[in-house]
Amino acid sequence: MTSFWIPGGRLWRVQLKSTAVVHARGYEVQPIYSVYSGGNGRSKAGYTAEEIDVLVVHIGPRNVWYVLPVEVFAPFKNLRFYPDIECKCARWESYREAWQVMG
């Protein structure tokens, strides 16, 4: 996680994810992280509003950025982005280059 100040005084907690691999016609990112629990090994957990404010996703081959508030993606374990094609399942397109989400 990265934190930074936006002019005007707010500290934003940002998680950056990047991908370059096409999967099922889209670029997939998993907004999760590994949790180590002692001798029980590791498990995966999704980000919550207590941990981050936004998820910033970079699609490397297209140099496209998505800025998603944690509230819109928190229930999902896989996010798929379609910067190259129009499709009904492109639910995250309204967050493409949506830097205004961070004020």
C-alpha cells in the first residue's frame, strides 16, 4: 500500500495493482493479499475500507489506469478490465482514468 497527500490536506491510502496478461478477452486483477497465520500457512483476504481508500489498476500493454473506490469493488475477488473492446461485462469502465475519485 502507498499513502500520499493530495493538495488540500487529505491523506489517501492507495493500493496499486498492475497486469499485462489477457485472460478471457480482458485483463484480470485480484484485489486481495496474502495473510500468514503462524503455523496454519497462508490465506487470502480482500481489501477493506479500513485498509485502503482506492485501488489503482494499471494495464501495462495499453497504458490505461483505473481508479476504483474500495466501496465499489470490495465484494469481488477478481476484477476484469476490457480497455480494448466494448462488452456488456465492462463494469469498471466508468472508473477508467477516474483520478477525480481522489478529489
